[in-house]
Amino acid sequence: MNKIKIDMQLNAKDIWLFSMYHSNRGFLLVFNVLFTVAMYYYMFTSWNTFDIPRKILFLLLSNMFLIIQPVTLYLKSAKQARTEAIRAGLLMEINDEGIVVSSKGESIDFKWESGFRSRILPGIIIIYVDAIRGYLLPDRYTKENKEKIVSILKEKTRVSLL
């Protein structure tokens, strides 16, 4: 295998996509959809019986997962994107032994044997090197090598699509 080097600079949108994925998957997604549908149904069928404070409350609750949560996550992502660690960028090298991640003159080497997980999502690939840490590979940095990266990840990691 050849080495694949990816020099990245994450932005707020990349971090936001990651945050949205983690806050809206599995049972959480089912709950969010059911809650939103139930709130809209109840709000539309009972709107004329509500007083003003209750109307405001139902508007907030019905839009919590549709508007409020994504906006809040984007604001948090924008703040995180402005941190020195994110602005410094990182260089990721994928090779036969594993992944080497370098930033600000420091590097860390993750071996394939340590049991990575990865998720291939529309717009982004997430490589989890342990239970806590994951690295984001936005499509704009993997365009010419995406098929090769995906095949390596399928061979070397436990991959989940969507």
C-alpha cells in the first residue's frame, strides 16, 4: 500500500456534521422524530385552546430538534473551530501499519491492530482510534483518494455505513 497523506484544516461545518451525527442517531433519532411529530400534531390540533405562554412553549418544544438543536450545535462547533488546536490543522498519514496524525510538530501513531472503528457518512468519514477519540476526514480532502481510503478502512477497521 502506498502512503496516503491528507493535510486538513477542519471548519465549523465539519465539526457540526459530526455533532449532528452523534446527537441524532439510533434511538435518539427515533425519539427526536417521534417527539417532534407528536408536538406538531398536538400543537396544530389544540392551537386555539392555548393561551399565549402555552403557545410559546409548544412552539419551542416542537422546534427543539428541528431548529434549536442544530443551531445550538452549530454555534458550539463554530466556537470549537476557532480554538488553537483546530486552527493549527493536522496531517494524517494512512499507511500499512496504521495511521499517523501530526499537528504543531507533534505526532501520534495508531496501529491497525488496536481495533479501529470507522463510519462512512455522506460528506465525512469518521475514524475512531479508541472509545473517546475520533478523526474527521471531510470529503473535500479525500476526493481523489476516497475509494482507496474506504477500501483500506473496510479491510483494516470495523466499518459502519450511515
